[in-house]
Amino acid sequence: MQEEKFYCPMPFYHFYMVSGYNNVKACCNTTARYKADTKDVKNTTEFIDRNWNNEGLKKERRDILNGRMPQGCKRCVEKTPKSWQMKRRVHRDYKIKDLIKLNYLLEDGTMIVPPRSFDMRADITCQANCIMCGPYSSSKWESTVKNDKVNISKYQGDFVLPKHNIQTDFEWLDRIDKVPYLNLAGGEPFLNNRDFSYLYKNIDKVQNFRVISNIQYMPDEIFDFLEKYSHKITFMVSCDGLEDIYEFIRAPLKWKQFVKNWNRLKNIYKDKTYSNKLTIFWVKMKYNQHQLKDAFKFFYPHIIGTQPVDQFPFLQEDSINEDTPTPDNVKLDAQFIEYTRMYAKANKIKIPKIIKGMMLEKRQTVIKSRHKGKINLKI
């Protein structure tokens, strides 16, 4: 990769919205995000028009035009090559040289034509306080932090997104005649907007359509839509545990409701060739590391895509061959214990027995290290 000139079509026609209209990014996997301009913006279409030529995105385009890899692209290219190959494959029909020839792209990185590929995650409306999440991506977490009575903002921070009056609209989608990729996520994509007519109106021109949902709230209109168009829709279900572990990690969501909606989805995607159309997104962490094998059995033949938790290091999976705990690891163990207690108290839920066992084991490690004078931590 270092020897050839860097080429990525994403910043030239793909628009990614994240964090309640607060930021824009080139794509889902980049580490670079840019402050959005929301002054006097009334709706989603105006937001896209205003921020499509964000200075950060323009710089990324200039870098790519000169064969340089933008800083934010390194994680995708170097650490997740499958994601990188997918991006190149899905968007290979878009040639930068054609943009220049048609005068759609200026030397400073400005795009004259609007985007035609979209990843919409701007609305943080959500009904869950997922343990690995926070107020920056969930309205319920935002409310919890505002009314914090257990000091959990010590870990979550006190950051709350600024209020906005931007209304959701779909003119941005109506005005494009061909959409190579459309992703709908959130928050939770079915909670804020209850009018799904725009999906029927635009489905024929969307080539790759993906939805990400925790499937707790699934109106009949969405099941009806999937019945008709499941052949061209990839439905990714967010799920990070089974039974009591699921209900703990994703409080206050209910396993029974999840299974009910999962079975309805399975019935829609029952053809074996659809196993890669209905998939599971599983965040790996200490709480669920013991359930992954059972999860593969439960969701078979549907694919599980896993990703390590990245927001809170102390939630990451335990190392298998960790012989002598380092001070850093002991500190993470102490944080794990404290955060788990705070999370349970904030959500008024019981800690599952197996997680209590993990906490007890880690508590002994912290106490031993403290007695040896290696670290001084209260638990």
C-alpha cells in the first residue's frame, strides 16, 4: 500500500452523518471527524448541502488527488483490510478522473455535484442505555447523564450534544437518480420517524441498502417493507449477549421481545442464500466473552460480525495468557468493577450471577496488588 498511489472514492460522493447533526466524516470507519456547520439549517437536505464541502472533507479529497492517504483512513486500510476492500468494490464505478473531466470536482477539493451515497446516523433517538455506549449516540443515555445520581458521568463524561431544530426530511434522497449505497442507523432508526413511505418511493434506485437496528421496536410497516424487498436489503441486528447478559448489556431492552422480532426476521430471510442478508453485529467485551460460541449456534446460519469494544478500555475482553497482572491491567480491573456497579445502579437492574463472579475474581486481583504495594486503588 505504501508503494502505490492511494485511491479511495468515498470522500468524493459518499456522505456520512453522525452524532446528532454535530459532525461529518468521510465514512463509517475513519478516525477523522469534522465539526458540522448547523447555523440556520432547517432540515436534513440543507444540512447535507451546507456540509458536503466541509473543509476537512475537501482536504481529504486533495490528499487523495495527490495520491496521499488521509490520516483517518489508516485504521481501515491497515487494520481492517476486509472493510477497505469492500469500500473499493462497492464504489468502484466512480472514477475521480471523470469528475475532473466533467468539472464536477475543483482543485481545492470542492464537489460541484451533491453526494449520491449516504450513511445516515445523525439521530441519536434510542431507547437503550447500552453499557458500551454513551450520551453522544443515545438519547436515553443523554437523559441518564443529565439526571446522574450515581456519578456515572465519571466514565461517561458530561458531554451532551447541543440542541438543534433540524427536521428530518428526504428531499436529499428524492433528488438523486441512482444511489449506490444507503445505510440507515441511529440511535435507533425506527423511533424518530414513523413515516416510512420514503423507503417505498426510493427503493428501486438504491443498489445496496443496509439497515442497523436493535429490533426492539419494529413496526409492522417495516416487516411489510422487508417482506417485499428483502432480496436487496441487508439487515444488521445489533445484539451483544443472550438472555440475562443481553438484558444487562442493553438495559432496559428485553430478551423476549428481541427473540420475537428476530424470529419474524428469520422467517422473512428464510432462504439459505439470504444468510448474508440478515446479520448480527456483536460488540465483544468482558461481559459476553463467554457467550460467543453459544451465539454462533443461536444465530446460525446467519453471520455474526464481531468488533472489540473501543469506547471504554476496561470493558475489553480479558487476555487469555495474562500471567502476571500489570499495574495498568489492575487499574482497568478496578474501573471495570466500579463502572459495572454504577451502571447497574443507574439502570436499577440486577447484575447477572456470572458477571458477579467476574467482579469477585478481579476484586481479588486488585486487593492482592494493593497489599503488595504495587497499586493503591479503592474498590
